Amino acid sequence: MSSLLEGTPDKRMALVTGRAYPELADQVAACLGTKVLETTAYDFANGEMYVRFTEPVRGADIFVLQCHSGLINKWIMEQLIMIDALKRASARTITVVAPFMGYSRQDKKHQGREPITARLIYDLFRTAGADRIMTVDLHAAQEQGFFDAPVDHLTATPVLIDYVRNHMPLENTTVVSPDAGRIKVSERWAAKLGGVPLAFIHKTRDTTRPNHAVAHGIIGDVLDRDCVVVDDMIDTAGTICEAVRALREAGARSVTLVATHGLLSGPAVERLSKCGAKEIVLMDTVPIPEEKRLPNMTVLSVAPLLAAGIRSVFEEGSVQTLLEGLPDDMRPRNIYA
């Protein structure tokens, strides 16, 4: 099996990956019917990184997949080095594939003398030589404007909704937004699930303390309801566990947590294990090792979604159609990661 996919007319595509989460790249390649192009990558004694591609990429459309998790600064730097190597090797186009975009929470200034680090990351990718960015469920959709070239903003919502629809009775379900900023997303969820009721949690966040928020009240009826809390990420889980507590105190019958990015940093796993959630549903946009998986945790694969997005870009098709769900040939893929 070749690492280069032949296209028409006279187009070639290759998928390359860094060392953050190569297993995901292998799954994406399998969905595309190809394999990951072999890369030589290692660290020097002082921490500097070296990258070289083992096959010619001249004239090819290259997709550079890297997960921004764990040693996030190292993996972003490695992706930048890979982009530079591809540019100097005369790749035709270079697309950054970042299932979770690092620093996406720092998209605006809350106080004076703060950086807008999300913009900095996009500028770095552009300067390195990236022609396009593909990512999943940005913290704020307007971040697409930070990159002066196409951004394919995929969403895991159809995959997650399919799972919830097929694994929960919906006649007693309420979709809950964990804060006012996620209302639009939660409205789409409620509509896609057949017009189920919607509620949201009023909370305040201390911008001087990371990962800290306090729930003050719930707007909407959650008494004796099966609540589905929808968020973009779970990091230290302090905010989401506070939401579970508030819903329980308001009389919710059960609480299911759904998020695209399971960062699960620091005390997250311990907090989730004690919060009382019925089920926790995540995508594997970042690696979730076995030691972080709980008995009530379900991890769904993002590989079919990424593969469909990559194929659409390579074939110059519409990525917009993926907002409604996966293509028919990607649906039979194993949904679990």
C-alpha cells in the first residue's frame, strides 16, 4: 500500500504525523485507504527536534496531523518544523490538521497586558508555510478569522448526537448548556434531538484563576429530567463537575456529560469519578489513555470525521456537508476509540 494517494488530474496526497498521537493518524489513513508517510523524527540532547520525510513530497498535497496535548508546546513546535520541512521539499499545498487546536481558549483579552495567544498560533502556522488549517470544534468559531487562508472548522456534533440519540431515551431529555456562551450550540443539539427542552447554567468565571467557575443558578426545567450537558472540552473538570452538582441539587434525575475534547488534566479523572454523572462521552481528538478511562466513560473515534474532511479538501469537494453528518462510506467505521 502506497503512502501517496493518486488523484485526478495529476494530484497526489499524503498524510504525515508527528509523535503526539500517531495511532490517530493510522486510523485516519485506514479510513482513507492509505498509510501514513514515514517520518524520521527525534530529539537532540538539548531538546531540539529533527524531522525528515523518507519519501519525496514534491508537488503533493500534504496533510500534517498533530494533536496538541500533553507536551503541548513541544508538539506544536514539532508540527511547525514539519511544515517548514515540507515547504522546503516543494510540497504543493500544506494543510495543518489539529483535531484540538492548542491555545484556542486564549482568543481575546480579558484584562490589560494579556496576549491573544490563539492569534499567535495561527500566525506561526502561516509563517511556517501552512496553506490551510483543519480543526474540530474550536473554543470560539470566530477564531477562523485569525488565519489569513482557508480554515475548515469541522464539528463532532453529528457524531455525538448520533450516539446520544441511539443510546438514550429522549422523551425525558433536557439539553443543558454549561454557560451562556454555549447556548447556540445547545440550541442546535436540542433541535437535532427532536426539539427537546433546553436549559442553561448561569455561572461566573474568575479570569485571574484558570479552570475556575462557580454555578449560581439554572434557567430552565431540569426537575426529574435526564440532562445532557454539552461542552467543547473537559480540562481539569472543575467547571463541568460544578454543573453536575448544580443540576443534581435542582432535582435532575440523571446527568450525562458530552464534550468533544477530553483533555483530562490534573485532577480531572478523580473529579469525574466522584461527580455522579451517569455517563461521560468524549471524542479522541487528544489521546485518552486507559488509565484515564472510567467505567462510565465512552470515547468515540474522530478518525472518520477527519478522513472525510481530508478527502473533501483533496478532491475539492464541500466540507460544509460534514456539518450534517458523516458520508455513507464512513458511517460503518468503528465509532469507538
